[in-house]
Amino acid sequence: MEFDKLVHQPTRLQLFAYLYRHEESTFSELKEALDVTEGNLSSHLQTMEEAGAIAVEKQFVDRRPQTTYELTEEGRSKFEEHVETLEALLGQIED
């Protein structure tokens, strides 16, 4: 049983879970929901983007820049596989 290091890292696991549940979110929403610094959040999002786990959309809303994040199909699959691995681990504990 092996964990995907991209997903398993605590802050990224929170990001995966949040985006999985909410489908898409802005940088500001993620920062507030996860209570992390901008630099920390930005670093983790960049890692996820480079791995192909999230799609990033940059646009202007009311003349202000807004960045939106969404899990890709690959990102959703990685998260679902991670959850299955965790459930299998818990199943071993219960046996």
C-alpha cells in the first residue's frame, strides 16, 4: 500500500478535498478556507498544476485579476485513489 505523495501532503490533501467537494474555487476562497499563507498556498497550487492535477483560469472580474482553480480528471482520479487507499488501510485496522 503506497500513498501518492502529491495528494498525501497535508496541505495538498486539504486542497484536493476542498476542490473535489466545491468543484472550483478562487485563490482567495482557498486561502480563507484552508487558513494558509498566500506563499504556502501558491507553492502547493503550483506543484499541483505542474503535476496536471488542477486547471488554472486567470481572468479579470470587475477590473481585478481573479484566479480560479479546478481539479482536472487526473486530479479527481488521484484524490479518489488516495481515498480508496485510506479506506483499505482502515479496513486492515478493523480486521
